[in-house]
Amino acid sequence: MDVSHKMDFASLIMRRIIILPTLKYFMNIGNLLNKYPMKTKIEIKTVYGSLLFEFEKENNTVKDTVIEAVKTGADLRGADLAGAYLRGADLTGADLTGADLRGADLRGADLAGAYLTGADSNLVIIKKAVVFTGLYKYVVIPFVTEEDEKYVKMGCFTRKLTEWESDFWNNNNEFPNDNSEKSKLRMFAFNTAKAWFEITK
């Protein structure tokens, strides 16, 4: 056996000596993590960055944190929930006034009794609602209040159905009435909301 072969053999032995204890070390860490799972703390902040609520538990999610916030009566006004996965969440009684729900997955979420602010700045309580996503750029939430008023939330605008019908093109900067695809999709989303009112009346 020449010198180079001796060196290769010696290197292989050294690698085995180093690698085996290292593997055992990481396996032990993995076993400890499984035995003592780490808790995750998630914070809900306002759109301006102020802390509204925080919750910590094992395998925590944003959905779990929001549900816990609602259960404990936390103030979620102005909450930054953009992009949050809240499908099927029980949001009954939640005050979502001013909350950023852009891109949030609210399919199947229970919004009965939740609070939103209408265009006239009056706080309204939801009796029944549905959440549509993927119709156009923003979330669409048609809902009926406890006073049987019909509202539609499209993006950051929450207005009575009659207000939308009399002045639909209220956002000329982003959605001008120019027959563009994005404007057509916005109208399609609104018509879908109107159809929901007809089906559920």
C-alpha cells in the first residue's frame, strides 16, 4: 500500500470517527425536540405596527392566535390580517373595524356577530355574511346587519349595497371605468355579491 492510499484510508477512518458522534448528537437533539416541543409566540399588530394581542402555544398558527384573540375579547380594530389563513375560523363577535383583510383566506369563517364599520363610520353588527376570495384583487364580503341592511366590503371600502349601486366607480385611481380586465373583474365581484343577497334572502 503506497503512502497516498494510507492517507486516504486514514482520512476515511477519521471521517467515520467524526461523523458518527455528530449524527448521534443531532439525533439526540431531534429526540429532545420531539419530547419537548417548542412553543411559538405569534403577535397580532395594527396596520401601524402597534401590538394588539399575542398568544403562545405549541404548534401555534395565525389562525389559532386570531381565534384565541376573539375568544378572550381582544380588540382587533385595525388589525393587520393581510394574507392570514383564517379558513373556517369562528370569528363570531369579533370587532374587525378597520382591519386589513387583503389576501386573507376567510372561506368558511363564521362572521356572525362580528363588527365592521360602514362608509358612514357607523359600527354595524353582522347577522350573516359570506367571504369571496379570488374574484378580483381584494376580498369581497357581502353581509346583512342585525338591522337587515345590506352591505358589501370590497377591499378597504365597506358600503351599503345601495351606495355601491349608485356610485360603483368610486376608486378611479385603481379601478377606473375603462373596460380594462381589472375593472371588469371588480364589477364581476360586485355582481357575485349581489347574487348572494338574492339567493339568501
